[in-house]
Amino acid sequence: MSELFEVEVDTIRPDSRLYEELDIDSIDAVDMIIKLKDLTGKKLRPEDFKNVRTVQDVVDAVYVLINNDTPMQ
């Protein structure tokens, strides 16, 4: 996240809110999904991440994606 969005490393915590604290906008969110697809090799749909609000939510969503072949709800 630090490199992709030019966010200071010390501001990235599990409870950091993506939009409010890290200034990640909707275009950045799409970029993040594309990057996660490249990193995981899994097909990602933007709607799978519609409820993601914090860094921990991203971690949890990726964990489910990697460990489960069924689409996330």
C-alpha cells in the first residue's frame, strides 16, 4: 500500500480506514484490486471488495480469496 498509493508506512495499521485515513479513492481501490489479482493469481471482482473499509478488511478478503475457491459474499 505504501508503494502503490504513496502512503507513509507508519500510517498503515490494521484499523486504518482506507478512504478516511489513507485517502484511497475509488480509482485507487480499483488499482488495488488489479494489484491483488496480479499478486494472488486469483480472479477478483470489485464487488467482492465493496464492504472493505480498513486495511484488516483487505487482509481478511485476500485470505478468504486465497483459501477458498467460492466467491466471497
